[in-house]
Amino acid sequence: MNAPSKKNSTAAPLPALMAAGTFVVDYHKILEHYPKERSGARVMGEQVSNGGAPLNLLVNLAKLQVDFPLYAAAKVGQDLDGRYIIDCCNEHGIDVSQITAVENASTGYTDVYTVENTGKHTCFHYCGIGDTFSRKDVKLRAVAPKILFLGSLGALGSMDQYSEEYGRSEAAQLIRDARKQNIITVIEISPIDRVSSLEQFKETLIQTDYLMINDRLAEALTGREMYVEGLFDAEICRQVCQELLATGLRKGIIIHAAAGAAALNIDGDFHFQPGALLSAEMRRGTAGVDHAFAAGYLAGLYHDKPTDVCLTQGLAVAMACRRDISPSNAVNSLDSCIVAYNQCQNFTSAKA
């Protein structure tokens, strides 16, 4: 696999995008159906892949053939899963100098069960040594990235917790430090415990430039339904965006759904882009689709592209991701993702 392209070797090197947080190995199982408790189901196939929002993001960016460096920051164990993650990063040209491999520790993993005929998945997550990942494990000045992506809030263990040393959560401190260095900050929320409140993330949100979140979690955190009679309603989505933006985000909020994606900037500029309908025989899974969307969107944001272009890129990469049960195997160059996206009809389950 090729590393991020370097089209002009004589030009000054571009600043990096750095992704920090949950780095795990995903163990995928394809099922005939999802069983009830104390029941069973036949496993039709299995696969191993990269997992966790920041690792998936970096791998997808590499596969999109972006022209800027990619850096990882995480904790893994000195075990087979930890070796798998480091090898995966090396294969895709991702800098691993800030991945700490801890002796006699277990790397986090996720068991992902996908139902064959629906593509819907259910996750069982083991945090492992990643639960001890902290503010001090991220050396911002050593990289000086243009963008810092942190994910996933609610699944970061120590990073989610209040620190007496900083007087705030370690995640909030990391984002605050990045902002002082003029780094664009992006966070993703995906709590292991879905019974979460918006309030528990607020001190990090008020330090952050952009929040990226999917429709299900946005509904859960705000108590607002964005689907009316089965149709995704862009106007209600705009209202949900406003509520999330009101938490104190500094630049904008981006919501991703299968039916489309929306962005609301701090100046009140709202954009909605319908998704594209992938035929049933081509849809295989949904694992990591939000991280694929993030890769397409941030590839545009890095180069200051218009919001509509960023949304289109995100939806195109997300659509490509759905062709496989893994987060990255079906992702190719950005150009090829956009060509495939443009060839598909707009998603019909959306109301503009």
C-alpha cells in the first residue's frame, strides 16, 4: 500500500494531520441473524481489520492518497494485536513515533457482529491498555499538526476523566493545548455507554473547533428525532445542529447519516447534502462508516475546500466503506470514490 503521495518533493513539507485516541483491532463476524440472549446464530464469515475512530480515519486518509503527512498517537500492548496496529500504520505510511507499546499489557479490540442481509452491526468493545491513554501521551509540539482529531469521547478511559492536575478532563486539556498552538481541533463522540448526556462532554466541546457526530447519537444527546415518517428531515437536522453548536463549539458541527450529511458553521451558514443510494447487492456493512465520512470531509477541510465539497467527499468515502464489512478495505482513491458516488442516485429517504 502506498504512503500519502508527495507530488512536489521540492516544496516545503505540508503540516500533518494527527489522530489520537482509540486504536484497536476489529474482529468481524458475519451472521445469518443476530441471536436473542441465551440463543445462537451461525457465523458465515470472519475478518480482521483496523478499528477505532482515529486509526480508521488515518488508514482511510492514506487510501484516499492525501498529500499531507499522517501521525498516530495511542497506547497499545506489546502483543499480537499491538503489532497488528503498528504494522497496519507502517503499511499505510502513518507515523507511529507516538504509539506507545506497553509491555505485559493487552491491546484493545472490538468484536463486531454484522447481520448478512441487513449490514447492521453490533459491537462488544474491550478497552485494554488504551484505557490509560492520557494527555501526556500526545506530544503536539513534536508534530505541530494542522489538524488534531481526537476520538472517541466516551470511550477514552483516562482521557475522559477529570484531572486534578489540569482542573478539567484530560481530553479538554489536550484540545485546549492544541488551540493555543493554533491547531484545528476535531472531536468525535461515540460513548461505549449510550446512556450519556450532552453535559458530560461540554467542557471539551467549548474548547473544540469542530464536532463530528452521527445522526443516532445526535438524536440521543439532544432528545430530538430527525426522522419524520421514515424520512430524514434536513430542517430538524438544522435545529439539532444549532443545539449542539450552542454548547460552545468554536467553528462548526457536522452530522452524518446514511440519508445525507449536514454542517452548520458558527456564522449560521447551514449546508445539507443528500447521500447516495448504494444498491442492496453492493451493501455489505456499516462498521466504520462514520470514520470513512470523516476521512473524506477532513481531506477537504485540510485544504480549506468549501463546506459543500467537504460534505460530498465525506459521503462519497462513506458510500465506498459500505461495500465491505471492514472500515477501510473498500476505500480507494478520493477520485474513484467521488466517481462512484456521482454514478449513484440520491438517497430517497431524505426531506430537504
